[in-house]
Amino acid sequence: MNTRHKTKEQIKTKVKLEGLTFYYGKYKAIDNISMEFFECKVTAIIGPSGCGKSTLIKAINRISEITNDVKVEGKVLLDNKNVYDRDVDLVDLRRRVGMVFQRPNPFPKSIYDNVVFGPRLFGVNNKKQLDEIVEYSLTKSALWNEVKDRLNHSAISLSGGQQQRLCIARALAVDPEVLLMDEPCSALDPTATARIEELIEDLKKYYTIAIVTHNMQQAARISDYTGFLLNGQLMEYNITTDIFTNPDNKVTEDYITGRFG
Amino acid sequence: MIIKKRKIFNAFFQGLCFGMAFFVISVLIAILVRVFFGGAGVITPGFLLKKPIEGMTAGGIFPAIFGTICITVLMIIMAIPAGIAAAIYLTEYTGKEFLGRVIRASINNLAGVPSIVFGLFGVGFFILFVGRGVDRIMGFSLAFGQPVMLWAAATLALLVLPVIIVTTEEALNSVPVSLREAAFALGATKWQVVRNVVLPQARSGILTGAILSISRGAGETAPILFTGCAYFLPRLPVFTIPYVHIPVINPLDQFMCLSYHIFIMATQSTNIEATRPIQYGTTLVLIGLTFLLNLSVIIFRIYFRKRQR
């Protein structure tokens, strides 16, 4: 397809933002951002609180517009198709672009029912097929061994870290192509965080992952690309090692070295 | 000096609140005690299971008990789906814009309409307009266009609708946004979110609405006065299905009702002395029955809450 990517170690663009500007009412949260998310790579978005990190990734699955009055300019291309086009089916978009939220938000149902929630929405009711999806998703989210004997227990009885992995399994169960993670470890302790990080490392073999994080060490550890956002603008976007060792921008360097933020 | 004044005022205010609360509770207790001691004596199995005789001065009140249960259940069956639907529409499909505000204001005003107005509306709308209309279209001589249990229950349902809508709306609003987001992010449609996430979460809140409306509706007299309640009926509003001989409640029949029974015995009886114990007994049964109906819904609610965990 794209010659540039073929020459450059076979990386393919999955999601591409073109001049994206995003308003909540009159407030401009994102200002003219253009960047790409690559297939089978982890892209981290870092920046101080309120800089528009979450808004940026939520613009991809259009989840903000459920609770907010939003206005969008520019394009978000998923496989070269603008998700803000009129003919886009939101249900299909959100199936293809899964999301894990800041706080674990399992449904107050059993572990099993949480995982099959998505497939059931799309009409999968075959018990055997659902069982397979549950085992597959929970295995992928590294939770299967811990919960396989108590799938009918309430999801609320799990620990915070387990709940977050369950939420990841729930997102994987509808077979997405892109996984958006909005500070998935911010409500977790260090051990649980480490497990999620390992998991992300593993999941990137199959998915395009965009992760928002407050934690710069985390971005450095798990991501391939990093974008630094400040006041709704993309200050710098590059390969993670370059951003952390040799940033182009003085502001980026100041933020990474902890002078502000 | 100033500190002392403040303290006195504080003590006075506390005393005032306590006094008021005490007053309210003692009135309630006085009523219950009076009714209990006045009515407990006449409550026998015969009183509960037989029909009135000798111009209501003797016998039991079974038809009124039966009628009250029928009409309350029928009212709930009609009011709950309509109320839930309205509340879902208000919370999920309208925001704070003009239409939502207008509907909310209307509901609040509806809650303040006197019950006798509902009764007259029931006659005008349900019996004369809907009922007669159905009769004409279907070619019946007189089936729907007269005061019957169906219209009495519908009128009561209208009366309790605001209660159900408001409590259901509160219950729906208390479902965390994070759960809605989670469902939307998995590709759920709005209806799927409501059906699979919001309603199951709001179930016990909705049942609270049912409890409040039973308490309100079961004891009402004015709305059923003209819409189907009878002074005295020699038979129960029951219809036997031919051939299979299964008796079912007939919503196209008139019925007797405890609240109306109390009203007529207190105002229309020629022998007040003879009916007084029966009045107390009937009142006690009405209070007890309302309590039992509520209890059954409360048990439902406990069951749902347990299952949620």
C-alpha cells in the first residue's frame, strides 16, 4: 500500500489523525493534531493533567459524544476511512476499537457474563461458542488461571487489578483491531500495574494499542512511540527511545526530566 | 455573653426539632393504636371470608378485600410499564432542553392534582370517551362504556404515575456513567445499554416506586368513586371461562373496595352504632393489606439486591 512503510521495516498505519481539533461545547480540548498509530505497536500519549490526552484517544472510538456536547474538525482515519463520516456505524466502530477505562468498570454481573457481554450484543448465543470466547479472552488477558474455577462469581469480588484485566478481557471478547487504554493503571497498585504492563507487551502482537499514561517510566517501558501533549497541542511525536533520550523540543525535555507537570 | 446566647439558641432549635418529630410520630401511633383496639375485636375468620349481610350491619367484608387486591394489582400492572417507559425516555432520550423541562414540570404538576379530579377525569376520558368509543366500534351494547374495575384501575394508575416516574428517574440517574460508557464502548446500541445495564441496576429503585404507589393507590377513594366501585355487590367480580371452568378476575365488572366501604359505612349507614366496630375492623384490614402488598414488593427487592451481588 504505502511505499514509505514497506521500506521502513514493514510497519502499517492503522489509525491516522489529520488536523484533528476537538471541542467540548466552546472549549477547545485538542488543537490541530496530526499523528499516526501503527499496527502491532504501542503508542503512548503523555502530558500533564488536562492536556487532552484522554480526549485524544476517546476521539478515535467517539465515546465522548455520549455524555458531552462535542464538535470535531479534521479527520480520524481508521484503515483510511474517516470515522466521523456520516455513513459510519458507531456500533461497528466501537466493536473494532475497544477501550479500557481509567477505573476498572466491570458490570455487577458474573465474571463469565462480563466477558460475553459484548459477543451477546452482537447476537452470539451459542453456549459452546461463548465458552470458547471466555477462555480465549481471559487467557489473553492473563486472568484465566486465577478465575477459571469461579467464572460464575461476581466480578465485583475480584481485586482492582483483576477487575482491570477482566475489563481488558471484556474488550478483547468482541475481537477488536485497536485497543485504547485510558490510564489503565492509575487506580492500581505497583504489582497489579506490572502485570498489566506485561500484558500490554504481549497484546501488541495482535492489536494496535494506544495508551494514555501519567507515568513517564511506564511510557518508556512499554511503548514503541510516544506523543507529548501540552494544552491540547502535540508538542512532539517520535520513537519512544528518541523522545526519552534525545527530545527535539525543549518543553518535552523539561516535562520528561520533571521540571513541570 | 454572646457564646451563651448561641448555646441557648442551639438547645432551643434542637428541642424544637425533637418536639416536632415526636408530635408526628405520636399522631401516627395514636391512629394505629386506636384502629387496632377498635377493630381487632371484630376480626374473625368469618369477618375476613364472608360477605356483608343485613344492610352492612353484620357479616364480613370479603368482597371488599378481594376487590381492593384486584384493583391494586391491576393498577400496578398498568402503571409500572408506563411509568418506567416515561422515566427511561426522560433520562436517556431527553436532556435538560426545553422538551424535557416541559415534561418534568407537567409530571410535578400532575402529582399535585386532587384525587377527585382524577376520578372525574376517569369518568370523562376512560368511561365516556374510550369505553363508549370501544363499544361503538366493536358493536357491543354496553361493556366498556360503564364504570368497571378496568377504568377504576386505570384512573388509579394515572394517579400514581408521577410517583413511579420520579422514583424510577432517580434510580436510572444513579446508575454510574462508567457502566454506560463500558457498554457503549463494546458496541452496544442505546436500547441495549438501557436493557442490559441501566434497567438491571435500577431494579430495586423501580420497586421502591411500586411500594410508594401501592401505599398511595390502595387507600384512595375519590378516583374510584365514579369509575367502578360499588356500594354492595351480591357476587364477586369473577368470570368463569366456559367449558374449562376456571374462574378469572373480570375487569369488566364492578367491585367493592375497602376504602369505599369505610366511607359509605361512616356516611351512609342508618345504624351508626351497629357499623362502628365494622368500620374499625375494615380500616385495620385496609392498613394490614397495604402493609402485606408492600411487604411482597420489599421481598422482591431484597431478592434482586442479593442477586446483584
